[in-house]
Amino acid sequence: MTKSVDILIIGSGISALFFAIKTAIKCPNKSILILTKSSKDNNSTRYAQGGIAIVTDFIKDDFTNHIEDTLRAGKYTNKLEVVEMVIKQAPERLEELIRFNIDFDKNPDGTWNLGLEGGHSQHRILHHKDISGLEIERKLLQKLKDFPNISLNENTAVLNLTQNNKNCIGVFYYDRKSKTTDFIFSNVTVLCTGGCGQVFKRTTNPEIATGDGLAMAHKIGAEIQDMHNIQFHPTALYEKNKNQYFLISEAVRGFGAYIINQKGERFVFKHDVRGELATRDIVSEAIETEMKKNGTEFVYLDCRHLDENEFNNHFPTIVAYCNNIGLSPKTDLIPIFPVAHYQCGGIVVDKNSQTTVPRLFAIGECSYTGLHGNNRLASNSLLEALVYAHQCSEYLVDNNEIFTSPKIENHPLPSFQISTNNNNLQATEIRQKLQKIITQGFLNQLPLDFAKERITEIYEETKLLASSNIKNLETVELENMTIVATLIIDAKIQYSKLTSTNFP
């Protein structure tokens, strides 16, 4: 017998957990199931070092300042009504996090210890040391246990969204533990699947960030927008032969660190009067330009002039990671370079997180809300996830009729099976080719038309590999990545016709 659930959530980051908890509080009679393709704590949320941008000091700061900083960072292509909604809601969402026992750092006098990051005109970043996302993730997972109507299945890979009469009616999934495929019916499906950083050769995103939710939504006709707006983070720690690169928080530059070249010059000021505290797109472009000019693979972050005890107290995780690979922020320059970090475009949603497909919602990085515009302001992403989780939850609570099952007509289940053999050398080789081409094309190191041709060839190669009735998870994931890469390069080509910019 086909399983069914009132609300199905795909993903287990901040947007998924906050939405699930808020909805369970108000709808204790609704069954809520969370599916996540890896362990419950393996997601991009846990890697969010900086924190959440929220106006809390209304003497030095106000909503107008935060709104203007957000619009300026996004090149004024943001949706103003969305920016205003998110920023003005922020204090209320903060109160909820505090009620869920989430801890943010305070000064000795009890006031918030607010961080400063690039593009912000004021200190307004609430943080927990340099593991803000991990603190939130742990506490929300703990809170989840209070609700018997919420279930969470780990190591469950969603393979396809299923549609009938235009409605999204559930998913086809693979359970790694039982090694079985099955279908689950849902009245409401919520994508909280994060970004697509692993499409690129270099990223801060975990290995699971392959754009699955975006690809699956696209396949059933959901509108996608602005996929050319992939934000590169300027200060990833340079190491050879990696792809998830360790992130060095923007808050380190807010703390006073410099970016210098091999000559010791603070070159970012040549590109923007704010220097290291310019927005991420500007700093990333400055670094890429400097590396190209000097023929180097990285520049440096200089923390040597900073107070060692205060730095260690604020950034213990960063210090520990550097020490582990033989670097000391007090005595050594830290090699850094820009890497793919955040997907500003995505699945188009309205203010209630509804996609253009009935009964399908999307929250967080996989969605396009209009908040970020061309470039996300630092630490606005966790805030966006909280606000849109709230909006979606409130909408479902107020529209109970959505839980009436849609009419299903002759709905066939997918016919393919999943092999337990995931050691697919051919899929790995294709994945590496894809990552190389999309990275070079995106950074204008290859002509866009040529990159498009190569990605199309890779897409056809992937479809052939995935056409068998017996697939494995690597080929399913690879197929999603090629779909996302195609969306990115197509959007990049279209955008390039409208602008002469040389960096994303």
C-alpha cells in the first residue's frame, strides 16, 4: 500500500527544521515527514560560520539601513517588497530562535556581540563564535524531538517529484538502509534542498549540494529564475585537490583582516573604497583579477596584526583548522581564493514559498524569492530561510483545504530501479568534466558558446548513462547536476547579452 503524509519536507537544514517545528506547533494533527539524502546534520546550514543579519541596535542602526545595504549589494535588482518583509520580520524570528534555546554571543554587559561583514554599514551580525550554523542546526534538531507528529528519515535520496493533473503529489525515493525504492504520497511537498555548489570545480558547499531539488522541480515544470547569479565567496582557504573548500568567514575581514597580494599590497582598494569590506562580488572579482595579472592561484589573508587572544576567542574553528594544516593566523599568511558559495537564483516562489507548481513549495537556497538580487548581502541567507519558513507555515495553517487530497487519475509509478553499486567510474569522470567546463565558462575563462556546446555534449552523455532501467545514485545525481549546469550556462549567456560584466 502506498505510504502517505500530510507534509513532506526534502532536506534537513535550517529552512526544513524551522518550518517543520513551527508547523507542528500549530498543526499537531498533521503528519510531517522529513527526508534527507545523507545524515540529518550534513547540510549547508552547519557550515554557515558568520551568523544572521538582524537589526537589534535601534540607536546605531535601523531597518532602512539594512534594506539599503541589501539593495546595494544586489545591484538594486532585488524585489523591494520582499527585502522589506524579510528585514522587518527579523526581530520576531530572532525571538523564536531564542525560545528554541539557540545561543548567540553577548558582550560582558549583556548586549549582543554584533559582527560586521562586507557590504554592511553597521555591526548587525548575530553569531555563535564561528559556528553559527552548527549551533542553530544542533538546537533545532534537539527541538524536533518534542513533536511526535514529525518523523525524520536519514539516508533517503529523493529521485523524482511526482505530478498528476499539474499537482505535485509526492516523491519517488530510495532508502539506502533497506536498499529499496518506493513512492510516498503527500498533500504538500516542501523543497529545502539547498544549493548547487558541487556543480563547480571549487566550492564551499558539501558534497551533497548538487542542485537536486532545483533539477527535479525544473523537470515537472516549475519556473526557474536568475541561475547566472551564483555568488563566489572571496576567502576560501586554498588547498590543492579538494572540493569542498574550507570557508574563512567574512567576519574575519570585519574583525580587521587584510587581503594582500604576493607583494604585501592591499589591492582591493583599487576596486572599491570599502576595500576588504566591499561586497563579495567586488572582492571576488578583485582577487580573480589580481591572480590573473600575477599568474598566481591565490592571494593572502593577513591576520598577523590582530589581537591573538581576541581572534582565537572569536574564531576558534578557523584557528583550529589552520593549525591542523600547519598554518598559524598569528604568524602566517593564509592563502585564499574565490569559490562558488551561494545560489542567488532558483525555483521561483511567492511570499508564501509557493512555486508555480500546485502543492509544491520551496524554502531557502534552492528558491528564488527576489531578496538577494544579483548578489547576496552577507548573512542574509539564514534570515531568508527563517522568514520564508514562517511565511510558508502560516499559509498552510490558514489554508487547511490544501490538505484535502487532490484527484488522482491513472497515476503510474516510475519503473526504474536503483542499483546498490555506487562505484561508477564513468559517472565520476563525467562529473569532473562537467565541473571543469562550467567553472571555466562561468568565470569567462572559456567562450560561453563553447562552454554551452560542451555542457550539452556532457548532458547527452549523462542521459545515455542514466537511460537504463537500472540506475545508481551517482548517475541520478549526475543527471541533476547536468540539468542545473545547463540552466546556469543558459542564464549566463542570456545575461551576457544585456551586460558587459566580466565576473559573475
